[in-house]
Amino acid sequence: MSLLLQPEPRARWERRYRYLRDERGARPISAALSTFCLMIAWCFLRLESPRWQRLLSRHSQAFSHLYRRRSTLGDPLRYLLQAVWLLLVRPSPGPGHAGSGPVRRWLHARKDRRENAAPTASAAPRHLRLLVDRVRDRAASLPETTWLLSAMGVVIGLMMLLVITQPFTLEAQALFALLLWLLALALRRQGGRFATLALIVLSLTVSCRYLWWRYTSTLNWDDGMDMTFGLLLLGAETYSWLVLVLGYFQTLWPLERQPAPLPKDSRRWPSVDLMIPTYNESLEVVRPTVLAALGIDWPKDKLNIYLLDDGKRPAFRDFADEAGIGYITRDDNRHAKAGNLNHALTLTQGEYVAIFDCDHLPQRSFLQLTMGWFLKEPELALVQTPHHFFSPDPFERNLDRFRRMPNEGTLFYGLVQDGNDLWDAAFFCGSCAVLKRSAIEAIGGFAVETVTEDAHTSLRLHRRGFTSAYLRIPQAAGLATESVSAHIGQRIRWARGMVQIFRLDNPLFGPGLRLSQRLCYFNAMLHFLAGVPRLIFLTAPLAFLLLHAYIIYAPALMLLAFVVPHMLHSGLTNSHLQGRYRHSFWSEVYDTVLAWYIALPTTVALLNPRKGKFNVTAKGGLVDRQYFDWEISRPYLLLVLLNALGVVAALWRLNYGPADEVLTVLVSLVWVLYNLVILGGAIAVAAEARQVRHNHRVQVTLPAAVQLEGGYAYPCTLLDYAEGGLGIRLTASGLVKSGDTVTLLLRRGSQEHAFQARVINLNGERAGLALEEMSLDQHIAYIQCTFARADTWTQWRDSLPTDRPMKSMLDVIRLGALGYRRLFHHAPPAVRGPVQWLGSFVPRRPRQGF
């Protein structure tokens, strides 16, 4: 077979590739699949032959019923059936054409025999011929390029299936893995969607081959202990493989939706009720959110703001009256947040409902960026925007990673939701969203059966045929959880709620959802079942080292030949897909911190989905001292001790165990050491750093000015701001003195606002200002000039570095070492003293000049 194209055909394929690339906006999945199929065809098919060129020249005729329309998941089957039919019963372009397929020639011969037969022959074959003729006539108008691509897809699928199931010797498997790895490295250097799709195909090929090998060749059915531990590990690996495959599907092609324009005439804009539910949060947390909402750019007669106070506090009622917003409370707290919102729906009338958690400050542009899609798509029921946080979460604060790398939620709000949007499966996240009132009323209000009312509500909307949209443009910012325990408590609620939905309203079953939506919801719920599999991975090598159970019944070299490519390809592909949103190996730390605590609640929810209640996530608290959370870290310490025993057992068996098990022991030892590194990272997170600010400072670089009491004004740069103060940099030192009262001038669009402040500290050209008491109007203006600016959080998002896998691996190793240092630092004196005494015997490098 020829592997190269002649010059003229090559030009045709290059033109075809450019066409597919230009069609990305209309048919992204088909264009990407076509590009990949063309690459395979380029390598393995004689595309310069007359027959292939003839098919190319008539590509718009072979698949007209599928040509230039939105792709669906049923299209591959349609392509397959049409391709098989065209290959076997290819209609001839005219009488006497010699290119008919074998079935076509057989039908012609049968027709000749029938015509020469006796007139008493049955009429059934004639009906069959008429049916075939009708199908053939319809197929004459189908585009042949789509047939070509579907045929290539079938060929590729069959080749993958053959590669996945084909048994190799150790040498052949190693060579196969090396070739695919070199190809993946070459593809990683290429940009564009084609390289991404090709990397996904390579990763799935290697991972599916590994799982096939595990199921068919690595279980010892003759030993009860081997079989038990082996099946547990295989179950965890199957779960991880399923999450990997569904994750690729979700993030295959992020939609990157842009805002839709609103009508120029604001009188045509709809009315919006903006609701801020609260229960036990302090007024200091809620006040900035209300003041930011008051400055949203929307006609005042079409925007109504409501404070939904389930705490029934007089101070909140007084503040709502002072701010001129609605105040809604109720007699009971049934169904928590969902019940609060449902009660408010009965007392309000706006066409749309915008919802913000009480610590999420909306930007002034929020409604103008989100509402256009509702007017463009009548069936749209939800527009969700990201949850962004201007305070560090416990991982970022305790590990000093704030704004230096993506946080835990960046992957979901930066990539996963954007990928869901392609499949019309972006779901409600409880805040920073707008919903159509009529759609919510059509499903009976916000869902109250589970503790994650947001995702359950969007699932019901999708079941009723409504659509959703996701705008990956931060339009609000809030407070992250302050402590590891609060963070874990929040995730426990999410995990329990998603598993409750999985049991009570399983997206895989029931009416109203497309297959793509079912898979996206299923993966979202499957993600929260990671607790038990993670614990299995953290303890699996101990079954061999401590109990001598062969959890993988295969030679160590063969295991390495299969598992190393699987890990490398999945890591490389995820880095290519997620590099801007999550760095390599960090998900291991996140999952390990949560694993122990979500394992039991999710298991209980699987067995009894109605057990559990809504808990409010604490925000705005303080951590007034450094301390080590021994209560939270107790399961990590237990796992560290078990893996340390595994290290001791491995070293003993290397010296005294059977010689033929040395390589298996070494592989298990590396696994245990890796677990110890990840557990060290979890321990590092448990060492709480201080957080003594009620008001978190937001770092920016904005122009401003300072006016002195004498009337002189100097330009300056605003470096950071908080609810009660700011940091500035003057053009020269000595322009102000500590204790001076100054007027800070800030701009909001074309308007300039003045705020009285006092200089409280100086450091050269830098000065710290404390704001004087402000009136309500001044406070609203200050929030609008700072927290509610339309560009602040977008700049934060775009400033994060991309992933470098080797650097990330070294960072995680250093993090593990940091965890053990912190553990030693906070250990009781009875433990720390003997260790320090033993450490005093360790030789040290002499000082310079020795």
C-alpha cells in the first residue's frame, strides 16, 4: 500500500483539512473526527487511487441527510450503516457502469433470472427490489465525504479493538508502548484540537489495553486472599478508568461561549429578581454583596433585590430597609436554602431570578453579560457563571499557593462546565446564576429532596427539555472556606447530595435526557464516589508487602510494561487538556485529603439516600493562630504508619525474601513511597496557617490619586483593597506622613469618587490607608470602584501559569517533605525530644573558613 500522496491529491487533502478547520464553529466534533480520520487514511489508504478521488469529488451526495447539520451521538451508527450499504450496494452513476458493488451485481443477476423465469413466480422479491431501489435512490443524494469518514471511523475502531485485545510478548508490549509514547510526545508539541483528539485516542488505546490485560491475565482465582484483594484493586482501577473516559468526553471540546448582545432599547429588557439567601452569616459578610448588587447596570425599575433571611434577624431587616431592598423571611426553615428560595418565588414576580450566595459580590456587568442568551434562545432556563474567590482556600493558604497555581475549583469552573456546555449539560451551582422563573415553576420549584438542590434542579430542567448555558467569565467573587475542617464539611455535603441524586433521580434512567447529558451528569456524580477507590490505592501495595497477597498476578516486568504507559499517557493527555486549570499530581493531594471523609457518607447515601441534612458552609471566620489539626489529620497519620510498615516490610523482604520476588518488592516499594509523598501533602494541608483579617485584601494594579488636606493632589497606583482599607504606591517617598488624613480618588467608568482615609503605615513609596466611616452612598460607590469592577477577576484568571508535569511532580515531592516537617514541628515534646537528640549525632557541614 502506498503511504504517500502524489502532489495533486495532497493539495486536495490540504484544502479539505482547511475546510474542516473553518467548519469548527458549526460542527466541532465532526470536524475533529474528520481531521483524525484523514490522518489515518493518509497513512494507510491509497487516497491517490481513482476510486477514492471519485468519492471525494462527490462527497456532498453520499450523506446528504447527515451533511452540515449538528452532530448527535447516534450519527456513528448512521454512518456505519450507510457506509456498509455503500460498500456492498454502491449505486452506479449510469447505465452500463462497471463499478457496481458485489451485492449490486448479485441483484442484477437475480433480476435477470427472475425476468427469464416463469410468470407464476412470487411477487415478494419484486417488493424487495422496489424497497432496495427506493433506498438506493435516496442514497444517491448522500455526501460521500461523510461516508468516507464514517468508514474510516469504523476502520479505526476495529483497529483499536484489535490493538486493545491482541496479546503481546513482553518485548512486543514494550516496543508498542515506546512507539505510542514517542508519537504522543510529538503530538503534544502541536497546537489545535487535532493534537488533543489524537492524544485522547492514544491514551484510551493504552488505558483500555491495560484494563483488558488486568481483567484477562492478572487475577488468581485459585487463592481466596489473592482473589479478594485483587478484585478490590481491579474495582478501584475500573472506577478510575471510567472517570478517565467520561472526563475525556466531558472536556473533549470546551464550547467557550461568548455573551450574546441585548437589544439596544432597554425597554425590551426583562425584569429580574436578584435573591441573596442567608441563614447564620454575619452582616459584615452580607453587606458588601448587597451593596455590590445595588450597583448592577440594569434599569432600576426592572431590577428588584431581595435579602432572604432564614435567620430572622432584626439587624438584617434594618439594613435591608436602609439599603432600600426587599426583605423576606418565613416561619420555618424547611428544606434549607431550596425552601428559602421557593418561599421567595411565591412573593416575587420578576421574569428571571438571579441568585447569589451571601458572600458572592456580583460585578456591575453581570446581568448585561448573561441576559442576552435568554432573549436569543427561548428554551434557555439557566445561565451559570464561575464561582470565583478573592480569599485563599485552605489548600492555598496553608501551602502558600494563593494566585500561584490553580485552586481546587478551577478545573470544574474553568474546563469541565465549559465542556458540559457543548453537550447542553452545564448545571446550576447554587450561586452566580440566572434562571427563568417560568422554567422553575414548570418543574415545581427548586428541588428539595437532596442536599444539593442546585444540581438536582438543573437535572430536572434538562429532563423537561429546557437548555442551559455556561459563560466562563467570572462575574462575581466570594469568600472561600477558612479551615480544612470547614472545607471538608462542604465537600461532604456535596458528595452526599450528588450520591442522593444518583439514587433518587438517576440521570442514566428516566425520560427527557440525551445520552450526552446522561453521561455528563453521571460523571459529575461518579466523581464524588472517589473516597473508597482512593483509600484502596493508598493501601493496596500493603496487601503484598504485609500479607503476601498477589493483588496483580503477573510478572513485575509485564506489569511495568502495561501500567507505566497507562499512567504516562493519561498524565500527559490530562496535562494537555487541563494544564491551565489543574497542575499534574495535585489532584492526588486533593482527593487524598477528602477520601477518608467522603467514603462513609457516600456509602451511606448509596444505601439510604434520604439520610443526611443540609449544612451551611461557614464563611468570614478567622484563624487567629497557627496550629496542627490533629483531629482532621488522624486518618492520614494512620495511613502513614501503615505505609511506613510497608517500607520496613519491603526492606526486610529485599534482604531475606525469595530472590524471584525482588523486582515485585521493588515495584511495591516505589508505590508505597509515592503514597507516603501524597500523604505528606495531606498532612501539610492540616497545618493551619493564621488568618487574622476579617476583610481580605485583593491585589490589583489600578490608577488612582491622593489629595492632601492642603489641596495638593498626587497620582498613585492602587495596589490592593479590602472592605476597610487600601494599599497604594506613590510616585515618590515623603509625599504623605503617617497619620495624615487624605482623600483617595477612584474612577468608575467616567465618574470619579472621593473617599476619606487616614495613612496608617509607610514603607518608602508604599502607604497603607484606613478608610474613614462612609455613608451608604459612599459605601456603594466604593464597592463599585473595587470589588464590583468588571475586569478584576478576569485578570486573575488569565495570570495563572500553565502546567509543567515534571515541575509539578517535584513540587508535590517537596510538599510531602514539608508535611512531615510540619508534623515533627507540631509533635508533642515527648516525641520531638528523642528525635532531636538522635538528630544531634548526624554530622553537619563545617562553616566556611574551617
